[in-house]
Amino acid sequence: MNTTAKNVFLWIVIIVAVVVLWNFLNTVRSGNVDEVNYSDFTSMVKNDKLRSNPTSPVTLSGNKVEGKYIDSVTDTERKFRVIIPKGSEETIANTLNEKGIIVKVNDDDQNSFVYMLLTSWFPIILFVGFWIFLMRQMQSGGNKALSFGKSRAKLSTNQQKKVTFKDVAGVEEAKEEL
């Protein structure tokens, strides 16, 4: 396997590893989160089932609300995520504040731009970069095939002067070299 194939294979392995790591981190970050519908969320707010403290507040980012609630069946604390109607963020934040729930509001515009950039432009840029890399590798192959004229080897001919043992018989340095 030549070095070009090894380099291409190495880059493919690195790209696959990054994609797998990205998916793994997104899965781990989300954890065991219950997707709750909006009507269940409003009933949890009315029945004081939501839990928050300064270290883990209820987070409102864009049209998503994330936090912790007390499961009525198992009586344990679980994570939830709910999609709320657009435009109702302010009323929901006010309602949660009235209930004494700590609310953290995140600016979702920046996150959505980075997410859009990574999901739509990054694969295209990666593909174009890989294409350019392959094109440059293919172009350099032709140049190497015709580079035999640049050899540093010297042509040996019969006309060159040959040195024999008889020629260096009296020289001490030549004896030491031999």
C-alpha cells in the first residue's frame, strides 16, 4: 500500500471517528430525557410537579423547555423536554416565575446558526476539501513518472580512469582506508 492510499485511509478513519464521537456525545448529553407534550407540561406546572434549583434550573431556549419533574408513578425526579408554541415563551416564563421555579433563558439564535452551519455547510466543505485533495494527489502522480531525468546516479563508462592497488601502493592513507 503506497503512502497516498495510507493517507486517504487515515483521513477516512479520522472523519468516521469524528462523526461517531459527535453522535455519541449528542446521545450522552441528551441522556434519559422524556419528550413531554404541551398539555402534559401545563398540567405539571399547575400541579407543582416541576423541580428547579440554582444548579439545575428549568431552561427556556427558543421554543424548547427543558428541566426536571417529579414522576407521579415512580415518585422519582426525571428530565423532560417540551416544544412550546412560538410566541408563548414570555407567558410561560412568567407563569414559571410565579410558581417559584428558577428559569434560565438561553438565546437560541446563536445555537441554531452554529447547528445550521455544522449540519448544512460542513459536509459540503468537507467533500470539496476531500475532492481537492484527491485531485492534487492525481496530478502529482504524473510528474513523478517523468522525473527520471533528475537522478543523481553517475554513468559508469570504460573511459573513466580506474584506480588500482598498484596506484596507491605507497600511500599510507589509502592503506588505512582499505
